[in-house]
Amino acid sequence: MLPLGFAAFLAFGSVLVLVGANQAALARDLALDLSRTGLLGSTLVLGIGIGVVGAGPLVDRYARRPLWIVSMGSAAVALLGVAPDMEYPRLLAQLLAVGIGIGLYDTLISTVVVEHFRERAARPMSVVHSAATLGAMLGSPLAAWLAASHGWAASFHAAGVAHLLLGAAGFAVALPSPARALARGSTQPAAPNAAGAAGSLFSPAFAPFALASFGYVGIESAVTVFAVPYASQAHGLDAARGLASISAFWLGLFAGRLAPAALPFAPDARWIAAGGAAGAAALALGGAVPSPELVFGAVGLALGCVYPLAVALVGQRFPDARGMATGLTAGAGALGGFVVPWLHGAIGDRFGVNTAVATLSLWSLLVGCAALLARRPSPQRVR
């Protein structure tokens, strides 16, 4: 399952940068300002949120292979349905559907990793999620190359074909059964304490993970969407430098996610706190640095550990509802990915894109503060 999950997150990452990599062409063809451009990225992440949250209870209870096929198939159909002559509302609808599809398998893969590795899940989770950063890093120049030859919609279609192939690969790979599937012929969950575990997800103990995920994904989405206009409007550089900034950001995330996997000990929430503080400094001071690639690369390196560690740690803290825990954490991130690009697009239209990017440092501070709260003793013992 891990090699297939790694490949799936490669495709996941390539989808995350499609709007940012094609920003100039989309803005030209659809006459978009920064706020409407930000809404495209926000809508994709909103779909991811719907998918990851909806998948949580399903992954905890039902067979995984049908969920895999549905998620890959729906993402592929939505990506292949993108057309260069579609209206703005139709593109929003397509991106929402894409997000729902890829969100489903995000939760599925994360849950399987936590189930298999349990308290040792932080490092393998970082490795698997590093594939998303690698896919985004490579996806940006690939999307630009396809757009130059076949138009901006071609990169969406290529991602659709990749998801069709991944869906087919799911038939050849053993997908483990849920740890707490419904008993055959019974209408009640096999685990008697599942309801209580689910209820505890809405306790204060869950809030730090949700806040960290909210802030991180918001920054990730906003940086990806606004890198091209940031390079051109704030630094007077061409679109190629903006695309290079996207790749630099995701390269930094890739390195930041692999770093915890190389440690001789299991990393904890202190890594998230340190990353949030370092990311805030890079974003706040980045306007004084002439190279946007350097700024965004540093932000990515600082924040790379945040998301996989948050998902792994929340799965350990709530072992009786791992699918729901990882799904809701990812859902909180998707909410941040919806709110932050839209909000900072409006800030950019009013005060300039440099201000829009610099004020993302506030969300990075939120990530660090939330991680300090997450260090409180766990209310449940990991089995």
C-alpha cells in the first residue's frame, strides 16, 4: 500500500499547483483579479475538505478498495472535464469536484499509515506526504510546458489520466480492511467505544491539531496561488520566476518533510512549533529579499513538517477513531485553504500583493502557538 500511496500523493501534489502554475493564463482568459484567482484555489481546497471529512467515517468502517476506485475515478472525470472555453462558475464547479475526489484518498492513505505503524507513524507519514511536495515541485514546470504546447487545460487533462491509472492500480494492490469494520449482519459498530471516541474529537484536546492544520494549508494554498503575481508585481520579475518560486516553495516543503523521517527519534509537536515560528519570520521579512525563490523556499523548509506530523499525532491521540481524526484534521486544513487565499487575495487587491504575502506570517504564528497547546498530555492511551 505504501508505494501506491506515495504515487497517489505525487498526483495529489501535481493537482495542488495547477491553478498557481496556470495563473497568468487563467487571469488573462477569464479576466480575473487576485481575489477571484484566490477563489479558484480556495474552491479546490474546499472540495478537498469535503472529501477528507466525508471519508473519515467511511474509512473507519467500510472496505477500502471501493473507496479508492471512487476517489480516483471522480477526480479523473473532473480533471478531464476542464475545458479552455468554460465559464468561471463552471471552472469553480470542476475544481470543487476535483478536490472532493483527491480528498477522499488523502484520508484513506493517512489512516492506513497510522493503523499500520501506530505510535511509529510520524516518520512514514512524513515520507508518504513528501510525495505531495515532490509532485507539486515537478508539476509546476510540467504544467507550464504543457500549457506552452497545448494550452492551460492540458495540464488538468494529464493529471486526470494519471488518476485513471492509479485507480486501475488499486485492483492489483492489497488494501487492508478497516480496523473497526461493521460486524457482518449487525447495524452497530464492532468497537463499543467508537461513539465516545468520536465525541472526544470535539473536545479541546482536538483543537490544536485543527488550528495547526488550518493555518498550514491556508499558507500552502495562498503561496502557491500568489507566487506568480508576487514575483511580477512585488519584484518586477517575469512569470518564469514566479513559477520557479512555486517549485522552490514545494522543494522546501519536500526537504522539510523528509527531515523528521531521518531522525533517530520520533518527532513531536515541538517541531511544529519551531516550524511555525521560522515560517512566520521568513514571510514577514521576505519583502526585503530580492529573490522570491529564496523566500518561498525558506518558508517551505520551515513548514514542511507541520501537516504530516499533525495528522500522525492526532491519529495517535485518538486511536479509537483514527479515520475521523485524520479526516477532521485535514478538513480543518481545507477550511484554512479556502479562507486564507480568498482573504489574502482581497488584501492584495486593496494593499498590494507584497502585503498579502507578508501578512501570511500571522497564520504561521497560529501554527506555532497551536503546536504548543498540542503538547498537553494525551487523553487516550495509544494501543
